[in-house]
Amino acid sequence: MSEQRNNNNQNRNQGKRHHGGGKFHKGRNNQRRYHQKKSLPPSRIVIKYDNLLDQHLQARRKYYEMYYRVDYPALDKLEKNFYDTLDNLRRFESRLEPWQRDILQKRTDGYKLDLDYSTNNNISAVGDNVPAGPHKEQHINDKQLNRPSYANDREESVGTDDDYIKYAESKS
């Protein structure tokens, strides 16, 4: 009986041999192989970028199309997906090596500039240099800039529109 039990145990354990380590620890060589940074070949860089860009464009389209049409939990999910795809795209670009960035830049910036308008109107293709620092307010004229500020005035205004018109006429 014990001989039959031993044969059954041998048959049962025949395919279950452990060669050191468990399911997740298969040896130092495998760990090194899986944790090494893999370099994408040039053709895969463009394909991967196009895939991530397409995912982001679809997520952006869904988010903005459905913004006023869905309830808050669904909107939160769409917004999370939108920002996740954007982060994935940016992370992919930031992790590329310099030679991979050059390949991707040739692909994405490979279109020649549209200079039809500037050549037809004899305008320089390069824009004007804008000086750094505070800029003049474009939507306020000089008279408005030089008027006094009443931001700290705490006195209440009393009177009607007719009173103001009489006062304005007396000043002119």
C-alpha cells in the first residue's frame, strides 16, 4: 500500500519541480533582463507617439463633447482620462534619449512653414522681438491711465444723475 502511495505522489509531483525561487523570483539573470531600460527603434518611436497622441485626442474630444451632457461622476472619469493621457504623452516625450527626440522632432516638426501670407505681403517670416518686462496696457488710453485712483476712497456718493450733469457742466 505504501508503495502505491509513493507512486501516486511521484506522478502527482512529476510536473511540479522548483528550480530555485518562486513565481516572481526566477533568478538574477531574469531580473536584470526585465529591469533594463529598453531602447525603442526609430520606427517604434513614431508608432508609439502616434498611438499616445491618438489616445489623447480621443480623450480630449470625449471630455469636451460630453462636458455639459453627463453627471459629475462620469465627468470626473472623463477628466481623469483626459489628464492621464496627457501625462502619458508628456512622460513618453521626457523619457526619450536625445537621438530619439531628434527622430520624433523630425516627424512632428517635419512640415515646412506656411509662409504664403508673409511672402505675398512682403512681411518678415520672423516675428518682432518683444522686450521683456512690464508692458503698456493695450486696452487703456493715456487719459484713462492718468486719472486719479479712487480705490481708497471710503466716502459715500450722494446725489442723482441730474446733480452730476449740473456738476459736469459747471466744470467744462
